[in-house]
Amino acid sequence: MSWHPFESGSTLGTSGSESGLILRDDEHERGARITLERDTVNAPFAITCGIYGSMFHTAFASAEQEANQKYDEMKLWLDRMLGDDVNEADYLNQLQEFVNRF
């Protein structure tokens, strides 16, 4: 996978888009970002992610273990959607499955 800490990790401990404390924040070299926040406005944990210029999605969790599991699984899905061999139809199908799952 081609993930690295977003802005070299400088966002960790700051406030995120869901007004929570950022615990994890990674960016994909092909143009995606995923962020895990704690104590958000809407839920104990929120995972926001996006593929730049294409989609933005937020999932919620009630416990830290659940949030970390979702975060890791969502990263795998995003990585697959950004793969070399994914055509537009495959991408749209995977995106629909992703949104339905999370």
C-alpha cells in the first residue's frame, strides 16, 4: 500500500472535520485521505475519507476498537479502488459497495 502520514503527522492531536481529536490521519500517494477522530459532535468516533475529486464519506463507531478496525478496512478498500487495473465501471461498483458497507 502507498499510504503515509498526512502532512508528516502534524495533524495528530488537532481538531478534525467532525470537531473531534485526530488520532490517525493518512494520505495515499494516488490522491486519497482517511482520518480517525475521537469525541466528535455526532459520535464517539468518526472516520472520514475521500478520494480527491471523486468522493467523500464519513463512517461512525461507538468504541475505539471498532473505529480502528473500520479505519484499517476502509484503507484497504480505498487502496483497491485506486489500483492500476481499476476501470471506471469497476471503480463505480466498488464505490457503491464501499458506501453500502461503511
